[in-house]
Amino acid sequence: MSGAASTPTPTTEPSRSGRLLGLIRKLIDYGKDLAATIRQRTATEPFFAKVRFGTSDLALILARIAHGLHLANALEARVLRRAAQLDAGPRRAATQSAAKARAARAAAEADPRLASLPTPEQIAAELRRRPIGAVIADICRDLGIVPSHPLWRDVQLEIIRHGGSLAGLVKDILNQAFPLAARAASAVTPAALRRPTLRFEAPGGTGPP
């Protein structure tokens, strides 16, 4: 009948908070499974541990996984509390700039080799001050999530959307997987990098002999 009101087409697109919660819960499931299997995997695949955690020290790896799970559980609770605010849309540019500055500072201060775990209260207090994307990046560091992981695409999208530093995370992953190359690159001095151009700046403009 032409006069009847049309029924809106249902959508399956999840909300911003729904996407976040789905990712966080997948990270929690992965972390729990990893904690249960890491002993065997470290023994049979030492390269796995070195690339993803930068160490084969089982106690340190387990400590980092536990820390990542604490972060993920606390972040899940935060997203549930702020679901309506998150679904209302992104914050304004000034707030986003402040969030990015905090994320960069936190990434610079992070040390993935620390084995000591903060208390749940300390984690909750820290989460209140940091952008969600920066926390997701830290969870990835703790759980050894790398670009080949099945969750990587979702992880990178949410880090970017919520004020985290994807470039900082990728840099940490590369430095951890290839420490010798990272140290060699850092040993190149600025003078050495400038030397080729200085040869073409001699007076007279005749160039190199």
C-alpha cells in the first residue's frame, strides 16, 4: 500500500562502545589462553617468545600477560561505564590533542621489561587519566600482539580512533623483535648522516675532486 510508512532497514553496524567491548573481550580471551599455554610454547618455540616479548624469561612473560589482563579487565569496566558518552561521538580537537600528548608521554615512559605489577587500584587510577587507545596499545605490548596476529586490524583501528599511538606501538614491536638492528641504527651519528652532503658545499662550486 503506497500510503503505508516504510519500515527502517535494520543495521548490524556495532556502536563505538560495542566495537571496543568486542575487541577488549577478544584480547582477554587471547590473554587467558596464552597464559595457559605459554610454558609449553616458550619451550617449543623460543623464537615466538623472543619476537613477541623480547625475552624468554617465563616469569617475566607471565607477569606481563597478567598485567595485560588486569589492564583489559579494567578497560572493559571503563567502557561499560562510559558507553553512552563514547557512542555520542568523538571529543573535540583540543581534547584529542591533549589525549595524544598523554599517550606519547606514556609510551615514552613504558618499559616492557618491567616484571613488577601495579595493584588493581593503581591500574584503575592510571586508566582514568589515559586515552583508551593508549591503553589498548599497552595491552598489545603485554600480550605480545604483533601485526601478524588475527586481531591486529581491529587493534590498529581502535588505537587510532581513541587517541593512541599506533606508530609508537609498531616501533616498540620492531625494536623488540630486532634489537641488534635497532641498536645499529641508533649508533649512526648525525655527523655521519650529513657527511655526503658536505662534500658538495665546498667554496667555488666545483664539487668533489
